[in-house]
Amino acid sequence: MGKRKILTLSDNPLAPSGVAHMTKNMIVALLKTGRYKFVSLGGAIKHANYQPIMTEEWGDNWKIYPVNGYGTQDEVRMILRAEKPSAVYLMTDPRSWTWLWGMENEIRPHCPMVYYHVWDNYPLPSFNRPYYESNDVVVSISQLTNDVVHQVSPGATLYHIPHAVDTDIFKKYPSAEIAKFKKEHFPEYPKNPDRFIFFWNNRNARRKQSGTLLWYFKDFLDLVGHDNAALFMHTEPKDPNGQDLEEIAKELGIESQIILSTKKVLPEVLARMINACDCTINIADNEGFGLSSVEAISSGSPIINTMTGGLQEQITDMDFSLLKSVVGKTKKEKLQLEQETEANWFGVPIWPDAKAVIGSQTVPYIFEDRISKESLIGALKKMYDMSKEEREEMGRKGREHAMKNYNFKDYNERWVKVFDETIEKHGSWPNKLYKPWRFKEIKNEE
């Protein structure tokens, strides 16, 4: 029997985004079995040309076709005819795939569709039910996503595979090596080695709340002293999807307290950035997973997280049913749960002060978890006031949490299991379980 071929649709797997990174990890895991090969439509980035790409390591076993956006129905039809894949994989927000699910009747009779699903928050998105039912398999990115799919579409074949990091790269590095890194990257370090440095590593986009962080960080500096803390931001300060961070820092008069890193770096360098800082922050108002927080705890860094979406399961090992139980509760009740539970905490959580219902024509409703200036400054101050030993203990427990729950070994093995079981069950050319019809009971109201 020849190798099974998978068609993937996502961000270009060689791009630096989280979607691309996780897709690439899945692809490489299956390639290493020697039983799979891949064809990828590489989207969501600008291309110099549209010639197929093959990597030096994998050759003919992995071809990438550059496409605009995420591709078109005609491009998928062409690939299906030419490549005859054993399964189709797609990943990211459902809004990106309505055009693809619109042709599921052309795909699923031949091969199963596997959707790696990202969803950020409640209320339950009942409007997603037709999308979930347009796949043969749904794989959830977080415990919240898993709960959403289970309740909205209880008949779905559902797997849970959280994101993962390379714990051999994202780890604690020797103190002498990190001291050298600080001298090279932090101008103030030689004359102020005890300056407390917070790390922020996200895309400068609206929901990441980068402008809010800068604005309130100035008030925090007023409280603790401008020479005593700094914010190291690994991002693009003039991203068109976000705010002009340089202009905000200038307006607030805190340019020397904001250290910007704008170049793309290797994971090994990113891990050293995390090690060089005292704490990592993510205050997104909703978040499907939050890869930067997992990279941080894997590196032994304590974190400050908004208690939203996938971020919740990285800052504590509390059972998700307990975390879910506080939805709709007062902030006082949430703080009480935090204090009374025996769960470990790997940083300082920020419970939302309010929820806003936002939406669009394609996503009619979803919660945004809003935090106040007082809550953010309180979390920064709590972390700042901790002893080094307390922060290191949080970091140590966080690394154990990452190694147990977000490691590459489990991630890879789970994806191999998903495709082995899916193709074995559904078949390929044809998908023997696909039914182009369904039975519905019609009740006589007379």
C-alpha cells in the first residue's frame, strides 16, 4: 500500500504564525512515520511567485502550493482531481472556511474532512453547528473549544489536541548566558541590573490589548518608579491591525521604559528573551489558545493572564469544570474560587471585570472579557512585589504543567492517531461513511 496523502488548508505552514506553526508540527509528525505525504495550500501571506514549493528535507513527500487568501473552490477541485488525497485538513477560525464547507458535497464523498478548530469564548455559538456538521472529524484546540463543540454539536466526532511547544528549546537557560543576553539587548542593564522586566510577545492586534497595556503600564510605573520596571515587547509596533505603539509610548513619555524587538527570531532566541524577563503578560480580551503563555511557562517564567479562552488552562491546573463554573459569577466569587481551590497557579490571573457582547454578520455574538486599569495594575504590582524565590517556584510548577500537557511528543502521537483512525474508519476514494442525505422526522401538527 502506498503512502496516505493529506491535503492541508491553513496559513502557509512555513510562515511564522501560530496556525502555521502548529500545522507544520502536525505535518512533520506524520511525515516522520513514513506512512504519509502532504500537499498544502499555503495561504494568508503574500507570495513572490506561485510556483509549487518543496522542502529540502522532505522533497516530493511535501508539496506547498502558494495561494491567495486560503484558496478558492476551483483550486481545491483541481488539487482533488490531481492528487486524490486520503483526507483534507483545515485549521483556523470558521469564518475562513465557509466557502470550503459550501463544497463539502464535492469533497466528503471522496475523503474525510478533519477540522482543527479555534474558538475563543462563550456564549455557545449555535450558529457554528452547520460548520461542525460539515466535517467528518473536529479537533479542538483548547478545553473551552472542546466544551463548545461538545454542546453545540454533540454528535460530532471530537478529539482534543492542545497546542504544544518544544520543551527542549523553551526551558530555563544558565544564568550567565542570560546575563550576557541582557547586556546585548537591554541598554539599561549594566547600570540597572535589578530593573524588573515584563515580557509581552504577541501580534500587535486590537484584541491583544497592546495599547491598553502601554497606557496602564505608565500608571504602574508612576506607582513603583520609572527606573524600577520596563516592558519588553516582541512585536511590530506599527502593525496595521493594531495601534502605533511608538506613538503611544511617546505620548505617555515612557519611551525609555519600553524596549521594542521587531525582527523575527528563531525559537532559541525567543526562549532566551523569555528567560531574560521576570514575567510574561497576555491580557487579550479573548484568546483561542495563547501560545506565548505556554512558551513562557515552559521556559520557567511566571505569567500574568486574563482568565479568558485557552489562557485559563495555562495559568492553573484547576479542573476546567471549575473554571467554567464561574461564568456569569461576580468577580468576588471568582477570587474566592482562586483562593479556596487547591489548584496550582503559575502566575497571577486577572479575572474579567466585565463582559461585552460583540459580533459581526458572520459571528453574531461572542463575549469579550474586559479588564480594568485597577485589575491590571494590581496584577503587575502583585508580581513585582513577589520575592525572586516565589516567582521561581511559580515558574518551576509552570514548566512541569507545560511538560505534562503541552509537549511535542503527545501532540505528535495524537495527530498520528487522529489520521490513522479517521482514514481507517472513513476510507478514501470513496469515503464509505459519507451520506449525502439525512432522515428527519416530520410531525403532523393536526
